[in-house]
Amino acid sequence: MTKAVFSHVNLIAEDWRQLSAFYQDVFGCELVPPERDLSGPDLEAATGIAGAHIRGAHLRLPGIGADGPTLELFEYDESVAPAVRAANSRGFAHVAFEVPDVEAELREVIAHGGSTLGEVVRKAIPGRGQLAFVYVRDPEGNIIELQTWR
């Protein structure tokens, strides 16, 4: 078996700069240069998309350190609008951020163009502690879990 190292998660955006600003402002993600502007035969071959052209950048996820995995935000010149995802949709469902205060972070998400998906729930997790969590959407509808452990 090969020893794998987690590298990044890719999120395709309608407007990568706007979505990048949301994740930086709300969660403290940091832009990792350089910005990407990619096209040509290699990208077409790798993605299987004729005429593919993407722009975007990587964001360092908070709390992981300078060499940790990133959130890769890309915008294609031509993209396919997805159906509205639900929390129980198959495939990658959400990204989660552990935050000091779920309610305060929920207010930040909404203030920066996000929206609620559910309501804040508090639950005792045996052997771990008290969990407060809620599902929200970023400005483009992607699902985010906010969680606080006590």
C-alpha cells in the first residue's frame, strides 16, 4: 500500500474570488499564492473536458499549519449548475469547521451572505463531551457544518 498524504479538497465556484473572500472573512482561511489560470491540452486531458479553462487559488485551512491541506477554489469558464444538495446527498456532503461559539459563527455566516440549513443542536457524545452543531450554506449553496465541543 502507498502511504498517502491528504493534499486538498476542490470546490468549484461560480465566482471563486467572492467565495474565497467568504471563507477568508468567516473562517480565517488564508490565500496560498500563486493564483491559478490554467488551460490547454494537459488540463483537457486530466479533466476530460474539451476547452477546459480554470481560474482560482488554494486557501490554507485554519488550525492546520503552513504545510497542511488546502481548500482549492476553482472557477471554470463553463460549468454545470448542480441540483440543490441536501445534507443526505450522496458523495461529499459538507466541510466542517470547529469554532469557539456556534451561534456567533452562524451569525457571521449569515452576515457574509451564507444561510441556515438547520438549527443549532446540542448533544452529549459519550466519551467526548458536549457538542453544539448546525448545518449552514455558503453564498453559493455549499453545505458547511459548524461545531463547538465543550
